[in-house]
Amino acid sequence: MGRWFVLILIVVPALEIGVLILSGNIIGVWPTILLIILTGLLGAWLARKEGLETIRTAQLQMQNGEVPGSLVLDGLCILVGGAVLLTPGFITDLIGFFLLIPYTRGIVKAMLQKLFKNLIQNGNLIFIQRR
């Protein structure tokens, strides 16, 4: 798992630089910079909107005595999506918007649920109960 993380930390910035250079050559430097700023602002607004909606829904569920389990993954996706949208680049912006839009976030949530289920079943993820 750590190897994949290191690989991503090397490959994604290299690809981002390439895409930014290509964009600068095609549409110009200033439009590229403005587009990066615009996606960052739009992403911050969307992350705030989706985050507040998730918090409201979690509060309602807890008031009704329900456990907001699915909303924890929503919150995680929104947090990561907002963070990568604040980093300059178009690839990370695509990933960020993918994590922030409710429909596509559902795809990621299903994958994460399957991953966590497999980790728990294999004994690679253990929960300790405190009393």
C-alpha cells in the first residue's frame, strides 16, 4: 500500500505539470491561471455546500436514534475532494469534483465499503472496543 502511495506522489505531480504546460500552450498562460483559480473557488464552494448538507443529515439521523455510518464515508470523500481541489492542477480538480458530486461520490463510497469489508474479513483492519 505504501508503495502505491509513493508512486502516486511522484506520478500525479509530474502529470499535473505536463497538463498545465499543455494547457498554457493551447489556451495561454493567463486563461490557464484563471481556470485554476476558478476551479479552486468552485471546489471550495461545493465542498462547503456538500459538507454542511452531510452534517445536517448526520444530525437528523442521530436525533432519530440512527447511526450515520454511510455519512462518515461521505464526510471523508468531501474532505479529500475539497483538499485536492485546493491544489493547483486539472487532474486533481477532476478527482476532487468526482469526490464532491453526490452521484459519483456514491461510486467511491461503494468501493471504500468493499475495501473496508475485505480488510476487516482478512484481519488487516481491527476495531478495538473501549468500555
